[in-house]
Amino acid sequence: MKGLTKLLLISIIFLAVGSLDSFGQKATEKKEFKISGKVIDKATGEPIPYATAFLKEAATDASVAGGVADDNGEFFFNVKTAGKYKVELSFVGYDSFVRGDVEVGPNTPSLFLGNLGLNESAVSLEEVTVQGQRNLIEEKVDRTIYNAENDKTTAGGDASDVLRRVPMLTVDLDGNVSMRGSSNILVLIDNKQSAIVANNIADALKQIPAEEIKSVEVITSPSAKYDAEGTGGVINIVTKKNKLQGASLNINTSAGLRGSNLGLNAALKKGKMGFSLGGFGRMGYNILGSFENEQTLLSTDGPATKILQGADTRNNMMFGRYNFGWDYEINTYNFMTTSVSFGLRNMRMNQDGLYTETYIEDMLDNVLLRDVKTDNLSNNVDVSYNYTKSFEKKGKEISFSGLYSRSNRTNDFVNSLYNDSFDQIISRIKNDNDNLNEEFTVQVDYVTPLGSKDEQIIEYGAKNILRKATSDFAYFRAEGADGEYIEDEDVDLSNQFNYNQNVTAGYLSYTLGFLEHYTLKTGIRYEYTNIDADFLASDSPTDIPSYGTVVPNMNFGRKLDNGNMLKAAYNRRIQRPSLNYLNPNIEAANPQQITQGNPLLDPEMTDNYELSYSTFIKGTSLNFTSYLRNTTGSIQPVRTIQDDDVIFTTYDNIGNERAYGLGIFSNVNISGKFSLNGSIDGYFSQLDNGLTDPQLRAQNDGFVISGRLFGNYTLPRDWQIQAFSFYRGRRVQLQGSAGGFGIYSLSLNKQFAEKRGSIGFGAENFFTPEFKMRNELVTPTITQSSVTGMKFMNFKINFSYRIGKLSVDGGRKKKRGVTNEDLKESEGGSPAMMN
């Protein structure tokens, strides 16, 4: 609470300074004039979010200011000179609009143009010329939006490639995502979370093709409407939707040195009913690498033991995602949608010739040689339904949603041990681990504006999530290369773990706009969690008490002069452990380093504080965000040395984490053809496991820096060139560090057939044959250094083509649905100001 009090005091000082400055200006001569308005669909009266607006001098047609409207279609300009102007508005699918009778002066210092209606364009979509493309990065009161559809460098990639380009996010070479250094995040797909995401975020991202992603929303301070899960924040991946009348078929394919994909998406929209059917498949091959590890085990009563390991690695993978959607507009006030999606993920990984050399007092003691084969296979299905009823009062609506999600996952390995001469297999160990995750969710949400001018919004709702997780695991042993496997009857090695979780929640959120330039959004959420767990073949203790959690949040904004904005936020979040941390199956693909989950883990609790400032300078947008994150009961690994010099890792709620960070990102429009955007994120991390035993105590701290840069240049004759680069520095961990890495790519694309098709060439990491990541582990009894090599150099050809003629559908329904933002993994807006 002391940290919150300090943050609020700082915010009040900033706001007071802004208010005094505003008061001082009013006391003197008026030096600026304000022109504002709202862009709407002329036929429906609905606002048109992100419409492009330009202000020009009426006499000379010289441009004075420009930008995009906010998500309510509202915009305004501040000008320093009295006179006559004109406003030009445009948006894809609509005819351009010009308002010429715009005049400001001493008698009209503030001019509101009212609702400005745009007519739908009568031409087909492929004939529409987009007057203004949305910025690659946008900022709202509670989130940052990355418009992925404007980025061609990700063609042929997946969602993890897209997320590497998003400010505040870091994606490592294995696809694991973190936000501002925290991996405790919630990843939603179209505001919904499936069981595959709860199982493994990295695997889920590989199922989503980059071409299907419209935008990525990074929500650092979620409101009470969002589940309390995700201590680092929420990521919402928004896929492309069909809002068009007619029928179409989109084909996109890519082929390269490391992988190929093929996607087909069909859409049909006639009147009030729409259908969509899509499929995507991706195959990865020729994915080669290496593994090296050196670890020293220290002992107080004996000599130190050094173990060296190494192997060549080769991986193959296949991913797929198939979906069917249906929506129906019953009438003006009633709308419903349903969808079914199926995904699969098959990864087969091999470590060839994994050698283990053991040295005692620098003398070679023994050498072992193994082959390790790991199969990580899964499939998942999601079935969702949503019904939304709106009312005559604008903004008032109620929605009912349901979701059934199921994920089946198999994680098996076979470890084959060779004889002393390394020419014959003498024994094999096999681990079969079948996992099942099921989720049943029901949810109701209600929102209504309050007040005579709708300056207040109240939202409340309820939700219930029933989760069922099962881990069925067994170990088998066999003699020779083809001997029969015999199951190990030890209940610690062969058993079934059942974990049932029921989360019931209710929330209340309130938004208030006051004194013209101020916005307050606050809320509270309560969640009650009941857990029932047991082992099928043993009486191991699994008593986990039920618990309730109160989660408050606050977002506060103050609009300053010249389009600047100051924001402060606080929220409290909870992070429940997922099956990855709970699973009692012993993972021993590398027998020198084994890992086992802990079914008795408690959730983590995190308090987040944030202060940000945004400004616009001659076509360049800048954002500065500072934050503090404090986590108690953090889930951290605990490592001990077992017999035969084996490092055993499990997890416990022993950690305290604190991070102080600063992020800067910018959009720069150098000209109409050339634009740049980039960001730098840095934070100072402090970690402490809170233990007093000198053999287990650990603490660490240090700075972590990452950055990204994206450039786009439009060439004549529908050619376009784009480049991207990303770097993440060394990352501090509780017991050591994870090495830094960088990636880069270049893309050249050509549109043809009246922009219905495109063909392009892409190159990735073309100067780097192999990436090497160096990780370190340091404890009182263990020192370890490992190097993982991955060959990511790639060249590819991309092709896409759209068949069908579509016209723009003026109706725009806001789609609501289930959002299960939960499980730990390894709104409001204000008018846009333009100048």
C-alpha cells in the first residue's frame, strides 16, 4: 500500500501541474483554437473507429494536422492560428468526405462539427483505395495495439513471429512469451482462452498462422472485467473476421529451407447470416542444432564432480488449425455467434549421440552414450457460443457466453543407452505421459451508460470455470534394442494424477469522464477457487484448501495540451499454477537433469503500478512508461543433488520478485512512403527465494534490456520492402541467467491482379548460420553452463491470392465471448488529439 500511495501522490502532482498550467492559460489570452467532431456511418449512425482525419487550410489546401479517430470515432485538432479550414475524412470501404465551412476565431475558440456521416463505397473491396493506413502501433487508455496485418515480414510464420514485433513482449527461440520480463501472462485468442493455451502458450502460438492475425493487444492494466489471472498482464490475439457481403476464398502458401505451409480460408456473408471455414497446416523440417552442458557438483565432504554433456539435435514438426464459424443477426438488437475449432501439434525431437563424461578431481571416471527421442503430440477442440442483446439506448447491452474446451497431449520419450564400446544398445527407458485438460465455462456480462451525457459507464457480470486436468504417467524398462518393455510398478513413476478446479467470479467496473480532460476507470473482482486433487494408485497427500481472492484495479488518465496524455494505473493479480508446474510425472529425458512438478503449489500474488506519458511531435508518436511489479509467493525452482550426481528440480512458493522498468516506443512517419517504429524496454530485476538454509538460499539482481526496430518502404508499381530486427539481452534468473539473442528479417513483396494477389521473397537471419544461447546456473552446490545451438537461417517464397468479389457490410457488431485469462505458464478510450 505504501507503493500505491507514493504512485498516487506522484500522479496527483503531475495532474495538479497540468491543471495549474491549463488555468494559467485560461487567465491569459486564448492562444489555441479547438476543432472537433465525430465520424459515423451515415446509414446506421454507428461510429467508425480509426477513421483517418486531416485538417487543411481552406485557401491553400496546405496540410495543418492529421491522424486517426479513437474507437468512438471522435477526433479533435488544436490550431494556433484563427482562420478558415477544411476537414477531410476517409476510411476503407467508404467514400471520402470533406467539410469545408470550418472557421475559428476569437468569437468561436472551440468548434464542434457534430456527427460527420460517411457513405459506404459502392465499389468492390479489391477496387477500394485505402486513403490512410492505420499505424502499426496504437495506444489506448489501457492497452497497446500492434496492427499485425500491416507487417509483411511475418508472412509464412506463426503467432510467435508476430509477438516478437510487439512492444513490451519478448519471445525466446523456443516460443516462450514474457511481458516486461514476466512469463506469468494470459494469452487470449479473440478474447477467449482455450485449453491448449492453458497447457502450453508456446505450442498454442505455433498453431496460429501469421496471415490470420489482424492485431495483438497488450493489456498491462486489465480492468475488473478480465479474470484475475496473469500477473504480468493480458495478451489478446485478434484474428481477421469477415465483415463483407458475398463469397470469397483466400489461399496463402509459403515454402522455405526450414518449413512450408498452406492455408485456405472461405467466407460467405449473405444478409444477416455469415459463415466462415478455414484450415491451416504448417510443416517444419531440417531444423538442426546442438546441445552442450558443463556442470560442477560441489560437496563439503568429498571431491568436486564435473560432468560434460553434448549432442546434435534435429527436430521435425507439424501444426494445424481448422475452424468453422457461424453468426446470425436476428434483428437490430439481437445477435448470436458460434464457432468450432480444432488444432493439432506434433513435434518430434531427437538428441543423437548424447554423451556424458564424468570427471572426479579432473580425472575421467566414466563415459556414457545415449540416443534420446521425444514425442510431444497434442490435439485440441474448442466449441463456443455467444448471444448479445443490445437496447435502444446506445452502449447498453447484455451478453451470455459459453465455452467447452478440451486438449489431449502426449509427452513421451525413449532413452537408449549404449555399451562401453558405443556400438550396441544395452537398455532402454520409456516414459509415457498422457495429459487431458477440459474446461467448461459460462459467463454473463452487462454494460450500460449512465448520466445525461453518458459520461459514466457501469459494467458487471459473473463467471464460472470448471477445469479438469489429468496426468496419466508410466515408466517402462527394456533390455537391448528390441526387448519387451516392462512397466515399473513404483507409484512415484507410474500413476494417475487428477486435478479438478472450480473458479466462481463476479465483478463490478465503473468508468467516469469528468472535467473534460479526465478519465477514471476503477473496479473490483472477487474470485473463489475450490480444488480437489488425488492420485489413483497411492495415498500421497493432496489436500489443497479453498481460497477467495479480492482483486482491485484503477486506471486514471489526464489529457494535456498538444495531444499529450498522462496515465496512472494500479492492479492486483493472481497466478494459479498450470499443469506444467503441478504435473508429478518425472521428466528424465536427460537422466542427469530430471524435473518433477509439485501438486501442492499455491497461487502467486502480484501488485502492479504504472505511470506513462504520451506525446505527438510532427507525425511522430512517443510513449514513455514506467512500472513497478511486486510478486509474493512466487513459484520458483528448487534444485538438489540426488544419487549418481543427478540434479533434481521441483517447484515451490518460495520466491519474492520485484521489477522496476521503463519502456519507450515510437512511430515515425518520415514520408508518405517510408516509416519506422521501434521500442526499447529495460527493467531492473530483484529475486530472492526467502530461504535461510545456506545450501538452498538464492538471490540475484540485474538489468535486462531488449529492443526492436521495424521499417517499411513503399516502392512504385505495388512493390513493398520491409525489415525487422529484435534483440533481447541477458536475462536475470533466481539462480543464474539466460543468454541473450537477436533475430532479423527482410521481406520484398509485389501485389498483382488489382491487389487480389501477392508474391514475395523473405530472408531470415541470413548472416547467422547458427544461434548460440548460453545459460548459467549457480547455487551453493551446483554450477552449470549450457550452450544451445539452433540453425535459424531461412529463405522462403510467399504467395497469396483472393478469389471472389466482396462489398463492404456497414453493420458492425461487437463480438463478446468467454475470456479465461488464467494459469501460470514456463477499456475505455478518449478522443484522439492530433497536431
